[in-house]
Amino acid sequence: MILVQNRLRLLSGNKLLGVILIPLLLISCGAFRKTAKVEWPVDDVIVVNPDKGDDISDNVDTTDKKEDKDEEALVYYSVFFKGDKFQVLRHKQNFNIAILLPFHTDAANSITDMRRSDLMLEYYQGVKIAIPEIEQLSSSYKLHFYDTDNDTSTLKLLLNKPEMEIMDLIIGPTDDDQVRIAAYFARKREIPLFSPITTTDKLWSNNPYVFNLNPSDQMQAMQFLKWFKKTHSGEKLIIVRDGKRFDKGFGQALVDECIAQKIDFSKIPFSRYMKWNDFLSAGKNVVVNTSQDKTNMNSTVTGLLSQSDRVTLVGPEDWMSFTSVDFNQLERLKITYVSTNKANVPNKFTTQVIENYRSNYKDDPSWYTYMGHDQVLFACEVLDAFGKYFPLFIEGKSIPYANTNIKLTKTTTCFQNKYIQLFELREMELRSIKID
């Protein structure tokens, strides 16, 4: 089983000791090997609050009820959701949610399939530890788990099951081609589909029933530039590219978004022997280095130290996992990390997740555990409050969870989560940067 070791315990207070131990607590992929295999459960349906489905929600104010003169009365209620009050049409409060993931339960898999199975089981564990929070809601839920085996033929067979027609929401699948197949199914039946891992915008056409819960590179780039314009206006933006994974994703999206927003920037290929004076302006500079390599990071830090008074260095989350790093040098360069995992620094939501996970599994949660917890809890909460009308009420609203915020934004093809997390190292303290 794959696991992230405890990233949070030693960061309490976020002071020097915690910063020095960051590399021991974090890894970029969210995966260390567990000592014991957790088997896929025999039961494939989790029922939550079976007796609550016909009740009116506890957070509903019936004093605002009003009736339409049509044959069927339209009844509205005041609903309180995450601190805000909404007028909501009365809706059903018993829901079926299908979770379509590649669990590979046949146990006859390649090494890649076995690793994927481990990660999906961690996702499932995240769902399990979210159950106590879901039980606090006023609706009833049936969570149906299906194994896609990461195979399009298997997915089609699953979608042809009669019970799929009654689903109120679908979570999954994970593969690009499978997401497109499921998206077509969801649109024809007007069933919301949450893509839990894959972020795709290459759909056949506009599909308002598809929601990418993981932020795409483009959404991250947009949020990064929002921070840049707010806190570094007038400074020179330099994007250092190495052509590797993070650069091809976030780096390219950042370049594209700068062009789209007409933001002046320079892009330069990475070299360990860069003459920084040839690229830096006489004023302030923000240098985004997209390389995930430790040696490349060190050479950049060494080259920029003499210019530290006019440089803010930005790097990927991977840099937080490196050992034998001089954090004093990084702080001199006002190091800022780009991430989507806000649990790198403790918050009130992560604390509860960690306690629950340790209680149930005697270990610490991975990024996939957080994904399962946050995404399924989000699905249940919005259905409870708004029913099938939830997109009308939550678009553009930033909803916080343990490891992510979900801020759904409608694009030309589907809904995307417009979220990024930035961390800064200041005064030997790792801090979250609030963008919104």
C-alpha cells in the first residue's frame, strides 16, 4: 500500500525545527510503501443515514416557504451552507452516488495495476473516514463502488447496469478516454460527473454535467498570475523551463496564460551555468523555476544569491521534499512553493482527518486519502444542501476542505476547480498564502 508519512505533526507552530524536517515529512507524489496490505472490502455499497432521507434538512428554515399556483407547488427554503444563506427549491434528500475507480480487484495485475490499486484503496479509505462527517448531514446516501479495472470495455458494461440510471452523481473514472465515455453517459441522463483525478477539457462539446475536482494546469496558472499581479505588480516575471513533467504541465500553462492575459514575461531554457545578470531586470524579479531536480534547484539558488535583494524564487512542491538543503539561502530568495496540497501546513480540517485515519488505520493519510475524503464529503454536502441544483449556488464559491479548496468555474467545456496553494518560507516559518 502507498502512503505519505506524517507531513504535519512536526510542523505544529511551523517554526525552525519543522522547516528543517520538511524533507522527512513530505514527498511530491504522496507515496511511501505501507507495511501491510489493506484488502478491498467485500461489500460494494456503503449506506449512510438510511432513516434520514425523507426528513427536511436541519439547516432549512421553513419560514420562507412560498407556493406556486401550478399544479405542483414549488416550495423554497432558506438553506445555510458554509456560512451563507440561499433560497433553495425543495429537493429530494436520499441520494445514490456511483464511484467508478480502477480498484483492480481481480488481483491478477501488472506492477502498474497493483500500484494503481493501492492508490485507489487509499482513496477508498479517505471515503471511509469521511463517513462520520457525512452522518452529520440530513440526507441519506448509498455509495456504490464499481471497479473499472482501468478498461474502457469494463466501464461500458458498468454504465449499462440498470442501477446506473438512478444515480444522482458519479465520481470517476480516472483515464482520459474513460472520462469522455462517462461524460457522454452523464450528459444524456443529466447526471453530474465528478472527475476525481483526471483533468480533461477535451470533450466533444460543452458539457455542464462534468466537474473536474482536481485543478488543471491552466486553472493553477490563472490563480498564480492572480497572486503575481496582486503582490508583484510591476516586477519582471521570468519562467525558467527544463522541458520535463512540471514544465510541460504548469510551465506551459503559465506561458500560455501570460500570453492570453498580455502579461510581459521572459522564458529561458534552464542551464546550470546561467548568467543571471543577462536576464534579471534592474528592479524586482520573480523567477519561476519549473525544474523538479534537486541539483538544478541548488544551482539556481547559488546563482541567484548575490541578487537576493531583488529576486523572489518560485519552485514546484517537489523542492519541499529535498534533504540537505540550506533553508537560510532559500529564505534569502523569498522562496515560494507552488502546490495543490494545502495539508502541507496544518489546518483545522487536516487535523481531524489525521486523527481519524490514525484511529482507523494506525498510519498517516496519503494525498489519495485526502482526495477520497474531500471529494466525497463535498459531493454529499452539496447534494444535501441544494440537490441537483447545486451548480447554480456554488459556482465561484471557494469551499475549503482538508487538502484542497473547491472553487468551481464554468469554462467553455465543463466546470474546472480554480485552485492553487502557494507556500512561502519566511522567518524560518512555512506559511500558506491566501490568494482569494
